Amino acid sequence: MSWYTKYLSVYERPFNEASSQTVEEVKEKISCLQSNKPLVTVSIIGYNEEKHLLACLWSLSDMQCKYPVEIIGVDNESKDRTAEIFQAVGVPYYTETRHSCGWARSCGLTHARGKYHINIDSDTMYPPQYVETMIDALEKPGVVAVSSLWSYIPDENHSWLGLKIYEFTRDCYLFLQSFKRPELSVRGLVFAYDTELGRKIGIRTDIIRGEDGSLALELKQYGKIKFIRKHKARAVTGYGTVSKDGSFFNSFKTRVIQALRTFNQLFTKQDHYKDENKNLVE
């Protein structure tokens, strides 16, 4: 049985289907985790994530971490019960009325009290030692940011073997890319960094996607971006942007073609990227 199996009982389900016992369990465990003097802040961003947020928080409530932690939330002015879930489990949260991942992540960073800031996505579940493993890496001299890997939840539309092939291929490409262009291998759902450096640089809010990579690009001038490939730091998530390509095969094909077109770029560093007009906020 996978570590995240029990959380699937509330994943992709409306909040009113969750048992009161589950909600109370999550509330009690998170209360025990919260520190008044945190070394690390875990901020969860969510926009209309009612069907995913409780599973995410449940996974965080089972955290095993030797470092003092605070868990906070950011509701990006959702239209569903996202904010109510934060309230129900006792997680302090902030409402960000400007809609985008950039604004939401920036809000979490603004309110973080920890020396380190870990981004968490509401539609993702995290293994018990995730936070501790990320902070172990950040505590190493010269490391200013850390990113890990993620898997997808198997379902009736995606074969187990197909997922493993897809993830293995993607992981190999991200590994090669991380040597010269670590900023392109970073993903917001599995990203942690030095809080003060993050505030000094700022999170871009003028782009639709890529605020995590843009932050990583600026962070690397201050130190090393480390990549963790251990299973105890491997998150599990839904299909998100992958599903926008239609079938899983189409998604795989699209990404392979993109990778082949830019393969030569794996061997050269870059300190600046030109913004694409289609990615700019109007």
C-alpha cells in the first residue's frame, strides 16, 4: 500500500463528504505541529481547491520533522469552500484577491516567519519526511534553494506502466537539465528556498507561468540549487497541465518534441530569458 492511499478517500471529493473524524484528526495533528518560533514555513496556496485541499493538509498533518514548523494557507479568493477548509482544520490563512500563482506564492512568502520557505500546492500530497528532507538539504553550506520530484496518482485513465515510463523519462531529462540550467528543472509544487533571499528577489506576478523558475534563476547567483531525488521527498499530485494536452500519449509526445528541439541548450548556462508575450499578464 502506498503512503498516500488513505488520503485518496477525500481526494477529488467535495468537503461535505469528508467525515468529521478525519477533519478533527487533521486539525489536532496540525495544531501539534505548529511552532511559535518556526525554522521553516510551509505555505499552501489554493484557488477553488475544495476537492484537493483536505487531502493535502491530511498528508502534511502526518509530517515527521525534527525542525520547528509553521503551516499557513493562502486562499486566492476562491469561489468554493477552500477557505472553509483552512478554517475547519485550524490553519491560519490569508486571502489574496489578485489571482495568479505568482500573487498567491508572494502572499505566502510575505507572511512566512521561518528562515526557509516551502511552497506547497493544494492539489498535491506530500510524504511524511518531505519537509525534513528538504530542510536537511537547505541547511548545507552554500545551498539557497532545493527542489524535488513528483509522481502522478494512477487512475483508470492512466496505466501504471505508462506513468512510470513517463516519469522516468521526465526525471532523466530534468536531471540532465539541472547541471547547466537548474532554473528550468525547478517546479513550484516541490520548491523550497531561503526566505530572506526570496523576499529580496521577489516573486514575479507579471507572468502567467514560470514564477518558480524565474525565482530560481535569480537565486542561483547567491548559491547552489540542490535537487533531491529520494522517494521520501517525492510528492504525488493530479494531472494538472499534463491533462491539457489531451491524452497522456499526446502529452508525452508533445514534451518529447519540445525536449528534442532544445536538447542542445542543456549544455549551456543562461542568466536571462526573454519573456514570451503569450505568458505576460495583460
